[in-house]
Amino acid sequence: MVKQIDFSTLMASSVHDMKNIIAAISQAYESLLAQMPKELQHSSQARLIEQEALRLDAMLMQLLGIYKLEHNQLRLQPEYCRLDELFEDLHNRHRELLQYRTIDLQIKLDDPDLEGFFDASLMGTVLDNALGNAVNYCRSSILLQAESVDNGVLLTINDDGPGYPAHHLGAVRNQAASSIDRDSGSTGLGLYFAANIVAMHDQEERPARLELSNGGPLSGACMTIWLALPSLF
């Protein structure tokens, strides 16, 4: 009898292989792009390849994270992190696509030295996915904002696009993985991953919060994440 293979374990192993393949393809693509004429380097086809490579890499990161969540293998490693550095990393990752799409990314902090207490890798993945969605749906502007609120930090990603569907609005907690939305093609995995990662950052009697709304300074989709700072007493 053929031994049965656990599909989730096979999937996780395959994700690692696929990420390595994407990395190799991306390196070859960048090398080839540098040899192309300028008009080809800035063509819509080149930007499309870069955009889809970013989306695919983000999806694979989410799949791997969800596997680890389901198997209790995801370990939180929180530390004090500067928000300006986190936002700058996000900006750099999407810089060329933002320039090509002529999207204005605004970064606002109420304190240039503002820090939060979180796992930079996991929250970076959540915000990277949210920024990628904003790039896809905005018209011309995106706002990344960080504020000191209630002895914690409030992170906001707001765009000037059409906003979230009504059924997604409100506080998101213990989000279940949803089925595929046939209208948008969305699997719901991004929100499922984000909700669980945010919930992992709960402080004692001070739960972290994730909320989706429409409006904000840019009048479009607005995702807010509040993360408490550790109590010193």
C-alpha cells in the first residue's frame, strides 16, 4: 500500500521550493533587465512581472505562515521596533511599482522616533500584503501612518480607492479562513493571516485590534492595527 502523505506538510515543503525558484527567477530577471534598452526597462510588461512576483512571494509567505499557525509552529519574537524603519522597508520593497503607477505614498508619524512592540517579521508581512492590496485598488494615493494612542501604537494603511466591501467592515477578531469570493477571486487568506498575527500580539488584558473601515484622510479603504506597549509595572 502506498503511504499516505499529509497534504499540509507537502504544501509547506513545496512553498520553500517555490520561494527558492522565485528568488532564482527574480535574480535572472534583474540581470536581464539591466541589459535591456531603457524603454523596455520601464515598459508595462516589466512592471507587471515585478508586481506579480511581489504578489506571489507575499502569497507564499502567507501560506507558510498559515501552515505554522495551524501546527502551532509560529513563535512570536516581539521587540521594540522603530516605525520609520518599518515603513521605509515597505516603501523600498514597492518603490519601483509605485513610481511606475505614479502612486503617491505618504508616510506620516506623529513622532519621528516612534516605536512599537511587535514581531517585525510577522507584522512586516501583514503590512506588506495590505500595502500590496492598496497599490492594486487605489487611484493615486496611499497613506502609511503611525500614531501613539492609549499607550500603544496605531498603524494605518489608507488609500483613495473604492473601499472595502460592506461585509468586510468592522473589527476583525479570530477570523476564520473563508472560501473563495467568485466576484473578486479573493481567498480571504490574507485577512485570516492578518487577524491571527495581530491577535498573537495581545498584551495581558489589552488585546491587539484590527479593524477595516472606509473613509479616513484619503476616503478609501482604511485598515488600522492597534498594538499595546508592554506594561512596565
